[in-house]
Amino acid sequence: MAGTVENQTGSRLRSRPRWRDEHPDQLRLLEELSLPRDRTIRRLDPDEIERNRDLRGFIEPIGVRPEDVLAYLALADGPFGRYRLVAMFILPPNDHPPIVFCLDGPRGPAASEHRIGETQLCLSYKDDPPERRWKTKDGLLRLFDLARRHVTGEYIWRATGRWPVEEAPHGETAPAPRDPSLALPRLQRPGRNEPCTCGSGRKAKSCCWQ
């Protein structure tokens, strides 16, 4: 059973049930380096997707079954407490960006203006140049790092009224200019006592790099 999902340009894309069986190369890029480095990341099984009202509420209207979804859960720890983050891949990541959810904490506009609906995080927008976008080769760890930075930014915004980094505009806007200096750096293991790459402020040895 295939469904359709709307991308950030508003066009409709056909979902591909169990696309991961046809694209083991993309699956390997997602998991191979990331899963050993962040032990909080794990795949969700179909029953877990079905039981969660936010995830079920996203896939049901587009006619996608839980068993055809590739989804991962990771944890974000910070001054806000502990949140569950989910990255969902309806289509191969080279064809369509993942949908990332924060299942805990404030919801919708109460969380920040950078939400799509109640729980979906807006990590980029449609006219972002390539260096501002997550790519499959960046893997799950980098994707969840971006999501962790996002929920930390939301916490700071709620506490201070200021977003701590440059804000990507929402709605119909002019394309952002190219700036290669904004490209994501190569993922490297930090020193044990250095700040964690997820932006939590904790030492790497006590966070994602245990």
C-alpha cells in the first residue's frame, strides 16, 4: 500500500513501501557510523509507531502503514530535561528529507515558531542552499545533533525570547544566499571532556559519546 507525502515545495510524492530493501547503500550511510557512536539511537518497530499518536497521526492521512516506515528514536538531554526525538523516512533520504519529531515538552507554537504542527521540527526550509541542509552521508548522528540543537534553541527562546542562532525564515521568502562557510563540518569524535556535539552543554563522555 503506497501513499503520498507532501514535500517542502508543496508537491506530492509517492511513498515507497520498504524502500530500504531497494537502497541498502543509503541505509548503510544512515546507520553505519552513527549507531555505534550514539547508543541512544535505535530503530522503532511498527508497534511503537502505531502506539504513538503523533507518529500514527502523521502517517495515517497519507496512507502509509507503520511496517513500511523507517523510523529512529534518539534522546535529547538538556536543561529542559529529556526529550524523545524521532526521525522518520517515508522515502529514500536522497529523494526526500526525513521528517523529525519531538515527542515531549511544549507543543506547537508554545514550543517555538519553528514547528510544523504540534511536534514536527522545522530543521530547514525549501530554499536553503545545499550547505545548510542535512544530507544522507551525514548520517543519523548528525541529523539528531541538528534536532538536539533545535530543541535546545527552543528552550533558550522560551526562557529569553531570543533564538540563539541565525533563524531560517518561514513562508515564501527569497532563497538564502550560498555561503560555503556554513557547510556542516566533518563529524569527528570530541575529546572526553570537550562539549558534546549535540549542543547539550554536557561533556562528551557524559552525553552522546560515552
